[in-house]
Amino acid sequence: IINYDDAKRARPDRQIAFKFSLEEAVSILREVEWSESGSTYTPVAIFDSVSLAGTTVQRASLANPETMRNLGIKIGCKVVVVKRGEIIPKIESVIEDPSLKTTDVVYPSVCSSCNTKLIDEGSRLFCPNQKCEKKILHQLLKWVNVVDIRDLGETLVTSLFNSKIVRSISDLYSLTTDQLT
């Protein structure tokens, strides 16, 4: 029995939500690029272009090394690509095809900034060095973004950091007019 009056209520009961399956495409993984944000390294899949939800897609985040291992990602393998929420590209699965020549993904082993050995915790690949230049600059940029200091943008902070005027968050609060100009 359908109660049509129920649908008119502000908080209807017993309503049905329809979820449609996502549009999928199959592609070949060509490369895994490592995106660096601060001290964290995030794998990004680069594959042959596919059309999904009205757009052309050729890149998708692989989230972390553990996700890659669970999927069995290899260079040259067939991957099933979807767009979560019709927006975010995601590799859903790998299609086994013994006829394809595949190679293992090369994981970065040392930090590109300080050459410290990276730590792979599964859900995160990162540089453990607290004095890593890239990590310090990332922390400074995040701080400036969070506190929203007027006219102190990424370019200026990076310039001050590279010239060794600003090396910590507290240095931001002791800047002089001459240093800023």
C-alpha cells in the first residue's frame, strides 16, 4: 500500500531511494605518478583516456600504497574506472589478462627533498624527517592558509622560506616591513 500523503510530509517515512550503478570504462594503466604534499606521497594512476559521465578521464588517485597492493595494480594492466558521485575518478578493480605484459609499480624509497628513507605504513607513504625542508614549508603554507593572514600568500611565504628569513611559524610573527618588501 502506497501512502501518497506521506510523501508530502517534511520528513517522509517509508520512502524508497534508487541508486543506479556507476558508468564504468576499461583502460590500460600506463604509469603511476607520485604526488607530493608536504611529507606524504600519494599515488596517481595515469591510464589511456576514457569517456565517463560526459568527460574525458585519464588520471585517478589511488589513495595510498595499501589500496594499490589490494587492487593488484601493475603498469600495463587493465583497470576498471568509474566516477564516484559522477565527479571523482576512481580505479574500481583490475581485470586479470595474462596476455598483457605488466611490470611492477616502482615506489619511491627516499624523500625528493632531504633524501631520507621513506616509511611505508600501508595507508601512508611519508618522510619521517622533522627537519625536511619540504615538510617545514608545507606546514608554514598550511598555517598561513588556516589563519588567513591578509596579503601573505604562497608565493611570498615560499620566497621568505627560500631566502631563510622564515623557518618556522613563529618567524611569521616577527617579520619586519623591510623583510617583507
